[in-house]
Amino acid sequence: MAVTGAQTPKGTRTIQRPRFPLFRNVLALMLREMSTRYGRTPGGYIWSVVEPFAAILFLSIGFSLLLRNPSLGTSFLLFYATGYLPFNLYQVLATSVSNSIQYSKPLLKFPAVNWFDAVLARFLLNSLTGILVTALLFTFVLNIVESRAVLHLGPIVEAIGLSMLLGLGVGMLNCPLIGMFPVWEMIWNIITRPLFLASGVIYIYEDLPTLAQNILWYNPLIHVLGLMRTGFYPTYSPTYINPLYVLLVALTLFFFGMLLTRRFNREILNR
């Protein structure tokens, strides 16, 4: 559908402007990524479920051989699922958003498509995929383990939302940095490699000595994972969690990422 532009003198053609260009561009970019990323891979979207489940399963088997019980509850599978899935959601979003411009670079040379369309498309597609995968795996785990978990959806939804915002913020800041300095992607991967261990995936904050607690408190992911676990373990009542801190970190990173991308997006496209 299209709408005509302003009235023009008789005999001249009116300019046709597409309605909702942002929606159309984002939808087209999402469909393109779905076809290129999953459509050409044997199994397609199945791997989005299999990969995180395999990671949770390996963690559960490995630590069950070393420990009698996890830090919370009696199920290793559920405990590591509550830590790994929000961490994985953050990591996937941060990586996909940070490569938005590079991924859609050929299309961004068209005037009708801009860098914000590419960022929004990757964020929405990977968010929807991550939410679906998280819901499926939690449902599967809860049905196969002997657990009397009483779910509280409020903390679970809040943790997922904060994980998404944090992934968006980190990815948005890295997007112009990687575009301007490609070596930054390798530097960032090296710097954040210990993040899996520093975010509380395989332990809870209270297991740590005081010095480690004081340092890791500034890692926003440890707040997200702790919040997620309060939704599955009613007796777990951590006092260190500060959702406002996580939100401020995510929004600050997103703000500076937007400023840098708006300023340098043309230079990135011309590289």
C-alpha cells in the first residue's frame, strides 16, 4: 500500500511514499536473516534449541560427578538451566546486535534502509528466538526432573527483560567500535571470555568469599541470574540484587552506542 505525497500541479506525477517504512524494512531484514542464517543450515531452528540444551546437559553431568547437590535445590539440570539460559540470551543478543551493520552492509547502501533498521531487526529476531528457546527448554527441564519448583513469573520475566536490554546495550556500543576498529571484536572476545565464570552460571553469589562478592557485584549479569533463580526457588532470597543498577548500565551503554553509531555510520559503511 502507498500514500501520495503533497499535491502537485496538474500534469505532474505524484510521489508515492510507502507506508510504515520502518516496519517494512525491519520485517524484510528479519526474513532475510531467517532464510540465510537458519534456512540454509540442515536442521534450521532446531539447533537454536539443541545447542543450549547440550551445554546445560554437559554442565549437569560434569558437576554431578563432582558434587552431591547443586547450590540450590536437588536438580543439577534445573539449577544450570536457570543460570545458562539468561546468560546465553544476553550473549546471543550482544553478539548479533554488535554485528548488525557488518551483516547488513550491502543493503544499507540503499537510501531506503538505514542502520537503525538493521539493529532493530537483529535485536527483535534474536530476542523472539531466545525467548522461545528459553520457554521451551524450561518447560522441558521442569517436566523431566523431579522438582517441586514453584514458579514466580514476575522475577523470571524481569530477568529475561533485563538480559535482553543488557545484550542490546553492550551490542549497541560494540557496533560502531567493531565497525571502526575490526580488531576490537577479537579484543572484546578475549576480555569477556571469563564472563561465563564471573556471572554466576555455575554457582550462586553467596558461595563466594567476601572479596569476590565485592568485585563481582559490579557485573550486571550476576544480578540477572540471581533474579532468575528467585523465580524458581521460593526459599532463595538474595539481598544483593539491584535491577535498577542493571537497567542503568544497559541504558547508558545503549545511549553512547547510539551516539557513536549515528556519528560514524557513514564511515563504517564506506570501509
